[in-house]
Amino acid sequence: MNRRRFLEGSALAGLAACGGAATKGPAIQTGQRVRWRLASSFPRSLDTIFGAAEVLSERVAAMTDGQFEIRVFPAGELVPGLQVLDAVQSGVAHIGQSGSYYYMGKNPALAFDTCVPFGLTARQQTAWLDEAGGREVLAPLFADFGVHSFGSGNTGVQMGGWFTRTVPTLADLNGLRMRIPGMGGKVMQRLGVSPQTIAGGEIYTALERGAIDATDWVGPYDDEKLGFHKVAKHYYYPGWWEPGPALSFYVGVDALASLPSSYREILKTACAQAATAMQSRYDAKNPPALQRIIASGTELHRFGDDILEAAQAASRDTLSDLAAADPGFRKVYEHWEAYRKASFQWFGAAELAYQGFAFR
């Protein structure tokens, strides 16, 4: 017998024996078919923040040959932008993308998952969450809502926002109506501001109609897309209340448990890739966007020292008061504060010395 034909025949016989009878169904498991819904707090037009959810979906599909599909819904399509955590908790969505400080009304300590005023930079926040025990200390908070939290990315330090009039001194903040969420809103309230929580897709209209006098958002690239420079000409920095805000993917506990172990690992890997993409895109796109905004006639202002000093003192008082009133908040705060002190000592030496000279 021809040896080559013998081997080919043996191979075909082997395939038949192991499941070659295709009409009876495959004998080799190629991957479980899973279909999930993702609700985002952000509009589709923001290809940096919302884009991280799309990266997640694309990477999960690529790593499972399309067997694990995550359909991404922008704010307002599946649920309103500020109801994403509720949607995952109730099972309306299997996974959500949002900022945890939007849900401080449920538990103020959730703010630490995103950022707090005069807190950690993007690198420091990521290090605290992923390597220094931050996620572990926050996990019980998310468990109360039946979700796990994974990183979705970071914007880097944000701008101080858009103002329809200048605020050269601390006194000029008094009575200002400003869209500013999270702990920053609480601090601004101590400084005389009336804080408003408005979803991203609704800010322009509120600013244009005079319902608010100022708004924060992210930075030049997103702010330009949302058109804020068309209705407010004064752009302030720095965004001391958001020095390194981290966004999150919320995954329902039951939804995560239902996944095959390989899919769970793929999901975690895809979350990490999405987070890296968000930060990199902002760092690449913000510099030219700032140049365009300035060229359009926008006036750039630095917050005065009296505002920064008052805001820093008010931030300390706000966090201390919350810690004194809530043992759960205090536990997270003490863990975060210990890391902050050590990290600021290190970054204040090496990083600050370099930046102070090179960024002049």
C-alpha cells in the first residue's frame, strides 16, 4: 500500500472517530456562545471615553472568534447615563461603563474608585487600585450592589472647566451654578458654588440656555467635541478635583459567574487593554486640541492661589467629616491616605523635580 495514502486514510478515519459525523453535532468544544449588553454613561461621539467600551467589545470578540459578543449602548439608549450602576445591578445590562463618583448618593466612599479632590494622579490612582490593594478595599462596596468593578481607563488630570465669566478670586465663586459631580461638587459647595450633576450629553444645552454658569468635563479633546468653547469663552485649569479620574466597568456578579473560566480571563484582559487605550488616546489627542481651542479665541486662565488653597482646605475637611461619620468610608479613606502620603513623597521627589525643570 502507498504509505502516503495510508496516512491520509488514517487521518480521515481518526477525524470520523472523534466527531467527524458533523450532522450529529461537533465533538470538539469551540467556545460557548455568549451575548451581553453593555450600558455606558457616555455618548457615542466621545470616542475616547465611550471608545474604551468599544475596545473592550472588539478585543473580547477577537479573542473568542466572535463567540463572546458585547453589544455597546451609549448613554440614553438602554438606560440614562447616570443609571448605569442600577442597570447592572438589576440585570438590565450585564456590564456597564461609568464613573463611580456619579453614585456617591448610594455610598460616598465610591468616589475613591474614581478620584477625590487633590488626590492621586492617573498613574498613582491606577497603582493604588491595581497593585496597592485599592480594589480589594473597595470590593465590599460594589458587592452591596451585586457587581464587580474593573478598570475602564483614566483621562489624566482634567481641566478646571468652562466659565461664562471670569472667577479671578474666591469671592467670585459665590452663587455660581456649576455642573460638577462627585466629591468635587461637595467641595465647591463649601466654597459657595451650587453644584449640579448633569450627564455629558446634556451639558451643552444647559450651558447654552443659561441653566448653569460653568461646567467641568474632561479636557481639550472631549471639550472641543462637545462644543463648550462655543458657549463659554473662559477655560480654567487645573482640575484640582479630578487629578487622575479612573472610569470603571461594572460586571454583574451572576453574569461573571456564568462565564466559562477562559472567558472570564479574556474579559479581564480586554478590560486592561481598553484602559490602556483610553489613557493613551487622551495623551495623544489633548495637546493639539488645546492648540485649536486657544486659536478659536478661548481665554485660558489658571485658578488663583486663594481658590486653590481654600479648595484644598475644604477638601481635607470634607473627607475628614465623612470619615468621622461613616466607619465604612473611614476604612477606605485610611487605606487610600496611607498610600497617598507615600506616593506623594516619591513622586514629589523624582517626578516633580524633572517636570518642574523640563516643563517650563
